[in-house]
Amino acid sequence: MIYFDFAATTPLDPEAAEVYIQAATEFFGNSSSLHDIGGNASALLENCRDELARLANINKNGLFFTSGGSESNFLAIEALLSAPKKHGNHIISGVAEHSSIHGALNRLKGAGYEITLLPLNSSGLIDMEDLVEAIKPETVLITLQHVNSEIGTIQPIEKIAQICKENNIHFHSDFVQSFGKINLSTVAPLVSSFSFSGHKIYGPKGVGGVYMDPGISWHPFFPGGSHEKGFRPGTVNVPGIAAMTAAAQKIFPSVTEALHHYVELRQTFLDALSPIKQWVQVFEAEELGDAQLPSIIGLRVTGIEGQWMMLESNRLGFAISTGSACQVGMQTPSKVMKALGVSDEQAKEFIRISFGRSTSKEEVLRLGEALVGIVKEYKGTAVI
């Protein structure tokens, strides 16, 4: 089986796995315990905090560890709303946000907040004019993801952050798909908060984090928590954090090299689909450059349901997906397709191919040939 679903999760890096085992066996103490064994675990935890903050170019005092991206998004939003820059009850987000964001917003809507959801334009980006027009005097939070998990488009964080600054609004961004994949050194310090997850960067599952601007005097959502300065309850997963940090140390320095590799793989794959190009629609930014993560390709094949394409690919030994793993199995079309204005029928034709650092050009060519063969067989006609 050849894996093409790296946007969903990545395999655990062997070196990160070794770090996990060492931390779990030699630094097993509770990092909040006052004895030396607990102190050793606490020292390791703080070393990881220092290193991740250095890699992301953020203040370590604003970095808090969580169980992953979904929890991070929820807690970050609640923390920002506990310390708004001004009085108000209006939040702006996007139709295409991750399900964890929509879950948090639905709860807040029930609590009396007004929610405005923005669509994506034809390039898969939020229209800045639409964003500005949506702002009201009572807007206290804008939450927009950095990289879309289904089509890989990259939102202009700098522009959004400037708009938020000019209007005295908190800005949270879901960095789960961008953390460790593009250079964050200039954008990370601009947001009020961002979320990230270990298993997207060859670290373990069940661990992630939140960056909160240290200048924000937030209040914890869960009362009585003693870990992570009260940001979340529960004993800190030191082995998972250590392994995630080891994975980050490996992936961050190779970001530029990896991007060049993915650009080549993307073009190779799209060229391989040329025999069926009349039936293929790729959802991507018009200018790939800074607006498109090349390792994620979202597309549809006219007349063929994405789930059938996925199952046929699986039968032939290729693991692809029909969208975000957090909403696979749901009967409704993906939020990303809705945000793009695609009809429900066309949205069901969506599939996602995503590359990882182990993906080779030969594997990409084989996948392209397989998809062409599936379409040829399904259409019952010669593909030329």
C-alpha cells in the first residue's frame, strides 16, 4: 500500500519514537511533582518549550501543550474571548474551517455570540474586501485557518493580522497544516493565538499545542487546573511532547527543500492526469507561490463519486482520501466545497491526494496511471 494521505496524519519518525521511549522510561515523573524525579521531567518539558518556541519564533511564555489541534483550537478561542480587546459579541470565521472550529463556534452561538462565516473565492482564499465588510463595531474575534487541509490554499496571515490590529480584534489561526511545512517565523508572532498538532509533522498522536500572545490576560476555560499555568487540566504528556519536539527539530530546517520537492511531485502528478484532464477539476490558488501548499492536491473527477475513487484506489494499493479525516463518513458535503460554491453533487466527487517526505516521483506516477485507469474503466471509453 502506497500512502498518499499525509495531510490526515504522518507516520511516527523513528528518531522521535526513540525519544518517546527514553522520555517515558527515564523521565517518567509527573512534571508538577516537587521531588527530583518530577524535577527532571519538568526540566525536559521546559527544554522542549524553549526549543519549539525557538523554531516557531515565538515567546516561550505563550506556548502551552495540549492533546492536539482540536483541543488547541477550542481552548485558544475560549481564552481569547475571556480577555477581549473591546466589548462585543461578534465573531468572524470561515465556512471552510476545521470541524473543531465550527464546533466551538456552535457552542458560542448558543451562548449568545453572533457568528459570520465567510466563503472562499475561486482561488480558495478569503476575500479581504469581504472580511473588512463583515467587521462590526462589536467584532471581538476573527478565526481563520492558515492552510486549508483539503485543498492546501494558504491564507494571507499578514494581511488578516493587520486588519485585526487596525480594528482592535483578536486573531486566532489554525496552524495545524502549516506548522513545520512552511516558514512561520514572520507570521507566528503576528497572531493572538495559533494551534498546532504533533502527528502532522511525524510526531506522536495525542499531543499538540497553542501559542497565546503573552500580553493577553486570559482566563482558563476549565477551573482549578494546575498544569500549563492553568491553560488546561490533566497531567502533561512529557514523552509525547519530547517526541513532537524531536520531530519538529528534524522537519523545520528542511522546510524550503521539502517545498521544492513537493512542487516537483505536484507537477508530475498533474501531468500524469493529462489523459483525463477534460474530466478533472483541481481546486487550487491561481498563483501557486505563497498561496498554495504544493503537498496537498484537492480535485474532482466529473461523474465519479470521490468515495468510489478512493475505494478503487485502495483496491489497487493506493491510500488517498475524500477530504478531512475529521469529517469522513459524514453524509453532508465537505465545508470546503460549500465554501467554494460547489454543488452538493459535485462536492461528492472530491478526492484529496497529499504527499509526505517519503513520497517519490515513481510513486506519484504510479498513482496518476492508476487514476487514469480507473476513469477509463468507469467511463467505458478510450482515454487519449
